[in-house]
Amino acid sequence: MSFGYQVLAFGSFPSRGNPATSLVYLSVAGGGGGGSDVYQDRASGGGGGGGWLSATLNNLESSITVTVGAGGAGGNGGQGTNGSNSSIAMSGISTITSVGGGGGGGHTASTNLNGRSGGSGGGPANGASPGSGTAGQGYAGANYNYNSGGPGKASSITGSSVLYAGGGGGGGSTSYLGGGGGGTGGRSNSAFTGGAGTVNTGGGGGGGREALGGAGGKGIVIISFSNEFSDPAIDAGLTYSRSTSGNNVIYSFTSGSGSVTF
């Protein structure tokens, strides 16, 4: 297997043949921000991973619109915010939407807060409830905040197996690890900001310990099609890279929104 990588500016590659008629996609939404507490004897939940969707898209129209979701902000004495959705839109089909990860639960001065629902749900503050996940895209948050983040889900669309959409670790008596791009949670006996989810994995942010929760990681949209087809033209509003794996051409969209014209 050969693998090449090239960062692109606006434009397109020389045509090799006809426009692609089908492609494989991976769409991962932004991860939820980690929660935050204000008391050392409390704990906060990690943010949920962004929704994960992958399938084959057949009967391509002349263009699709790709949107990459941002990660949610970490909480500041409360819940983290949800990540933003990632999507692929095309005429004639329902828009493919990965739902942003749920923000982690935290504490105000007097209240234990639930994790927010999302692609995967955010973990709760202790004594509260986890957020629910979106069917087919993720899972509910952990039932108790002293937990490592969920492991996420792997994809080999780029030619190598990569974990995406892992949950952020809870902030508690130790630094609980995030999974699949999720940030590490804060530890006790010290003001400790939760770790940020890894950019372009949709990982949730770690829960903060007497400090801010970590931000969720930005999502990603990846498409792959046979190299017998010509390359598309990409709108300037999208940041992307082009690579190859075997007989496939891969476009990884890492930021923005815009059309991809075949």
C-alpha cells in the first residue's frame, strides 16, 4: 500500500477521467466540552464524543456540501457546551448529519448538573445524570463521573486505523484519561483544567477540577473514491488535504463549509 499526502490551496487536480459516481464517507461531529466544578470535594464529567457516521454514498449529483463541526467550549463552574454538527448535503437525499457531542456536567455553587445529550452524551457531575447519545452515532455518558472517557470508534478510511469520537475523562480524585481523541480530566487537590479533545477527532473535552473544563475537539469529514475518477473542485471555504491509499483518493476536510463539485 502506498500513501501520499499533500496540503492543497483552492482549485482542483488535473482530470483523470469521469466524475465520481459513488464515494465512501466518514463524518464526525465536534466533541462536547468538559464540565467544571467549583468545589474540591466535587467532580465534573467529561464531554461526549461527536457523532460518528460512515457509509457509501451512491448516485452522486454534481456537487455535495460539506460542513465540519467545531468542538464545544469547556464549562466554567458548570456544564460544557455541545459540539457543533458535521454534515454532508446533496440534492435528492436527506442531509447526512453527525450530531455534536454532549457537554459534560459540572457544579455551580449549589447544584450538581447533568451531562448534556448529543452524538455521545456528556458525563455527569457526581449525584447527577449522564446525557443520552444519538442512536447509531454514539452512546450515553457514563453513569458516574469518576471514569475514563469512552474509547471512541475506529475508521480506516484513510488507509490507517484511527480512533475518533472518544469521550473526555472525568475530573475527580485522579486524572482520568480520555479515549479516542478525548481530553484528560483534572485531578483533585489542585486547580486543574481539563484537557482539550484532539483536533479533527471529535473527542470530548476533559472535566475540569476547580478550573475550566477542556474544549471538545473539532470534527472532520473524509471522503474516499476510486482513482479512476477525476478530482473535484473545492470551495475556498473548506480547509482540506488530499492523500492516496492503494487505488483510492482521499479528501480530509478539517474546517469550514462549502461545496465539493465533481
